[in-house]
Amino acid sequence: MTQVVGRGYAFDDLKPGFRFHTHRRTIGEADVAAFINLTWLTEELFAVADDSGRAIKGRPVPGALVYSFAEGLLLPAMQDTGLAFLNCTLDVKAPTVVGDTIHVECEVVEHRLTSKGDRGLVRFANKVVNQRGEVVLEYNPLRLLKKT
């Protein structure tokens, strides 16, 4: 049997302190428009381009979109090995605007086998970082992963 190309990290591949980062993704105007239309987040902050009276200059991006893109960037790390997303806390640290380029920096902070023994729980500390090196969002998902 040959190995599948693009398979993500299994439980056995990870240990506390293990770090990795994702590729980058620039957030475009079309991304924000599609996300607003899909989710119906019609808050004027996101749905109106005029920023003349705002503290944030540029077109702000909903934190939910930044989180969603972060999860998409992380998908290759869990492809075919992720079984469940169980919980997390999420903290928006700074604004993200259209044109920002983000990536995710991850560290394993918790790692334990389940009672079944054929899978494990892994908690990550994830930081979404923009092109200026600023952390714009942090979250700590607990995921159920397959063993090797």
C-alpha cells in the first residue's frame, strides 16, 4: 500500500511544544462581499465601504471570516486525520482589513489519548498573524485526531 499524498498530522505525529505555520492568504473585497452575503452579517461596518467616520481605516473584515479562513488554511494539517472539532475559545486581538494577508501559527499545548485508544485529543494554541507580524486573532481548538 502506498502513502496518500497530502495526509495531515495524526495524533502520534504531535507532541506538546510541536509548532508549525500555514501558507498565507490575502483577503480580497470579493471574499468579504461573498461572506457577508452568505452569512447575512449586514452590519454597516462590514457592508458599507465608506470609512470616513470610522476609527478603522479600510474595509474591515468580520472576525468570523478571519477565523473561517484560518481553519481553511489549517485544513491540510488535518486532512484525512481530523475526526472532530470539539471546542475552543476565540479572541479577536486587532482589526483585519481587505488587502491583509494572513497565516496561522500553531503550537500543540495539550495531547492525550482517548479511552478508546485509537484516537487522541489535541489542543492547539493558534495565532492568526497579518503581513505586518501583528496577531489579529487567537483561538485554541480542541480536536479529535486519528492515531497513525
